[in-house]
Amino acid sequence: MTGNATNTLWPDLDDADFLTDLRAVLEEEVAPHAVGIDRDDIYPVQQIHALAAHGLTSLNIHPDYDGAGKSARRTAMLFEEASYHSAAVGISLITIYQVQNLIGRFASPSLQAAVLPEFRQGLITSYALTEQSHGSDIRTLDTKGRRAEDGGWVLNGRKSFITSGSAADAYVILAETDIGVSTFFVRRSMDGIHTETGPNAATFGLRNGPHVDLILEDVRLPGDHLIGVEGKGVSQAMATLSFSRTLAAAISLGIARAAFDGALEFAMNRVAFDQKIYEFQGLQWSFAEMLTRIDAARLLMAAAADALDRDGDAARLSSEAKLLASGLATEVASKAIQICGAYGVTENAPFGRYMRDAKAYEIAGGSSEMLRNTIGKRIAAIYADRQVQS
Ligand SMILES: Cc1cc2nc3c(=O)[nH]c(=O)nc-3n(C[C@H](O)[C@H](O)[C@H](O)COP(=O)(O)OP(=O)(O)OC[C@H]3O[C@@H](n4cnc5c(N)ncnc54)[C@H](O)[C@@H]3O)c2cc1C
């Protein structure tokens, strides 16, 4: 691990000065609001705008477009540290970073120039793949896009389960066109767009406001609002998912670290049978096991981020990192509750929130089963390559 401090459980995985400043901002802007955001299930507009003012919603955007041009590793650190306090803020950030990543990689220069600088000003966005009949399987979609006579596009359909959708100023949408699935940028202010809060909009975890349905009725778009090449929506989504899965792993690790720290604080202070409960070997081994696995998952998450920065095997590493980190966070949160006894089960304690948030991330952003499929395909592809070479 990087960072030379030996007196910390969580070694710095990036520049120490950056992390010190970042933690101070998050302590002030996010920590005091974490409980209320979850309890009231509201999008943290004020917190996201405050982070934007610190340049923290545009870390990864190219400096030509008012971004900081920082690495995926640095971006992942933001997500881990923010989610240590509030995973709801983490997922509020992820829908912003997903959209800007897609636009930065694939959109036309005119759309990049128009939209990317707005993130520094606090633009809030959502990423809309899912539909009522299409979750893991997005090869075909019920939302349709057709070319208009003027060279633009017309969209019709309904997207579901859209995180941050209640507050978003703009959305990236996947829709089926004549030659396959394609990606579009739309603004909430456009004619024909509205959101609805249906019966499944409220989740028990990752609560940053309702996961709304987004309805598109004859929405007319300029030609350059098609992102990238028509028909390449699924492969663009896969490329961006490597980025967002790395950030999702970082969110899960923020949750796991918070649960670990909370349980440790309790175990070091709670006395039973005349000793701190931490002194019971069974508990100590639990902490040793959890720390070992969190350390390993953090290194995998950092390797996934580096693969994004250095053109490595990001699809594989980001899938591995999210698979490991999301399951681990659920286990650590559950274990933390057990260690804290009755206090762990109370609403006053944060562990229920940690467990709810952690579990939801075993599904959101690519379920653990789909991640295993991706990793399995990479194993087969690498094996086949080896056979050809030998
Ligand atoms: C908190 C939260 C936030 C979300 N935010 C967004 C968002 O912002 N934008 C968006 O577009 N979507 C969002 N989603 C939707 C999310 O992407 C989907 O829930 C996810 O892709 C799974 O789709 P599904 O729920 O339709 O499950 P399904 O695809 O119906 O799958 C059901 C079960 O079958 C399994 N399964 C499906 N296919 C396979 C397979 N090939 N092999 C093995 N198992 C399989 C799945 O793993 C799952 O266990 C969100 C979901 C949650 C929970």
C-alpha cells in the first residue's frame, strides 16, 4: 500500500495531502447530514453543490472543460471517503461521474463543449439504462429512438429505477434505434420529459431520493445529442461500467470501513466478564479476518482504477473489485451488528444503514451474478488466447 503511516488501519492509497484536505471537506459537508439523507430519503442537493464548489464533482474531467483532469484512482478515493460517511452521497456522485465519463469518452466535440463545463457548476445527472422489462439484459429495449427529418432524433419510452432521477438536470438514456441500442443526452427542461415516482421507487438501501421512472414522449433532440456512434450503446455502456464498477467498489469499501471502525470502537469500550469484549479471542479473530479482507479488496479496487488509467484489463478488475467489495461490505456490516449486541440493532446505531446500503450494491450497477459472468467470460477468452499462442 502507498502511504508510510503505520498507525492507521486504512493506509492512504493516494496523495496524502489530497486525502487530508478531502477528509476535512467531507467531515464538514457530508458527515453531519448522512443520517437525515437516509432517514428522509432525499437527494442531497445542498451537499452535492458544496462538493461541486470544491471541484469534487469534476475531478476526472479534462482541464479543457473546467475539470481537474485527475486519475481514476484519485476519483475512487473520493468515492471511498465520501461513502465512509454516506453511501447515499456516494451514489449521488456516481450518477454524475457515469454521465460525464460517457460524454468525455464518446460524445461529439460540440456536446462535450456544451455539457462538460457545467459539472464544475454543479450539474446533476442520471444514467438511465433500466426499463421495467430490461434490467441485466439491455441488448434490446422498449424505449425507441428514430431519426427526424431535420437530422435530429425523436425519443419515446419509459426508463425505470433511475438513481438521482428526482433531482437530475439531465440524463443519459439508452434507446433502441434502427441498428441497435444507442445512447442519448437529454435535459430535464426539454419538451416531452417528466418523471414519475412509482410504487417501487423507494429502496431500503442507497436512499438518495426516489429511484424514479423517466418518461419520454416525442422528445426531440439535436443530432449531436446522440452520444458516439449509433448502435454502439451496449459496448459504450460496458466501457463506462468498468469505470462505475470501480467507483461502486470504492463506495462498498467506504461502507465496510465505517462498519469496521464503529464495531471496533464498541468492542474496545464494552466490558463483559471483566474484560473488554475485544479481548475475547473470537472477536479479535473476527476483526483480523475483516481487516485482512478489506485490505485485499482495497488493493483490488486500486488495481482496477489503475487499469482504467493505464489501459489495463479494467472490465475484469472492476468486476472482480465490485463483486468482492459489495459482498464483503454486507458481511462486515452484519458482523458489526453482531459484535455490538443490542446496540447494533438499534435505530440510533448506524449499522442498519450500512447493511441496507451494502446489500443494495450487490444488485445496483450490475448484480453479483452478472459480474461473475463477465469474469467467467474473461477467463475463457484468456484461456482461448493462450491455446492459440501455444
Ligand atoms: C439501488 C438501486 C439503484 C439503481 N439505479 C439505477 C440507475 O440509476 N439507472 C439504471 O438504469 N438502473 C438502476 N438500477 C437498476 C439496476 O441496474 C438493475 O436492478 C440491475 O441491472 C438488475 O436488473 P433487474 O433488477 O431487472 O434484475 P434482473 O435482470 O431481472 O435479474 C434478476 C436476478 O436474475 C439474475 N440474472 C439475470 N441475468 C442473469 C444471468 N445472465 N446469469 C445469472 N444471473 C442472472 C440477476 O443477477 C438477479 O439476481 C438500480 C437498482 C438498484 C437496486
